[in-house]
Amino acid sequence: MTRRVLVVVLTVVMSAAALAMQSGPAGPDLTGSWAGTIAIPEKGQRVKNPLHAAFKQSGAELTGTIGPEAKAQLGISKGRVETTKFGTVVTFDMAGAGFVMHFELRPDGSALRGVARLDGEKATAPVELQIIK
């Protein structure tokens, strides 16, 4: 009887764990057009520059473009949207001519806020984007 109870308990625990992994916390859908700023460090100050993005989200995968104008965009790569019980983190890279910029953003209502960092650099540039659909 003890073995039978153990098998039943293990089955229930494994089923609950599998269900929790499938459903997971629901994150926001970031698909759409975004506009905002990136504050790039220049001569000891942060100079705000315009930033525009167009994202398409499919599950945890994020694709799209980002750049200084809606008509001047570069593709993003390694785009991920990860939601845990601690919140949602959006990460992606933008490769330009001779550089790669890494972005790490967090949804905050209708905004995405976080930082961008050039590959190999310690300094970060604050980023804020608002959904414009």
C-alpha cells in the first residue's frame, strides 16, 4: 500500500509540474510599432536621441527592426521575451556596421524601459519606448 500511495503522489506532483511549465506566467504581447528615446553618453552627459522600433512577437521569440527613424531601421537578432514570476525581460541585439548593441528592456504599462550597451563596453544608454501601434 505504501508503494501505491507513493506512485499516486509522484504522478500528481509530476502532472502539476508539467501543467505549470506549459502554462507559465503570461507576458505582454509586444507586437507593434514603438517610439521613444535612447540617451547616449557623450562627453560626460547623456544626449537623448530618437529611437523607433517595429516588433513582432511569437511566443518567446521577438523579431523586428529598430533605429533612429521609422524609415531608418536595422534588423534585430536573438530577440527573446522571457516572463517569470519575477517579471518580464525583453532582450535582443542590433548589429550595425562594425558594432553590436545589446538591449535589455522591461515592460512598464504601455512602455518598455531599460538599457542598451555596445558590445565590449561597460557604459549603458537608458532606453524608453512607448507603443504607438
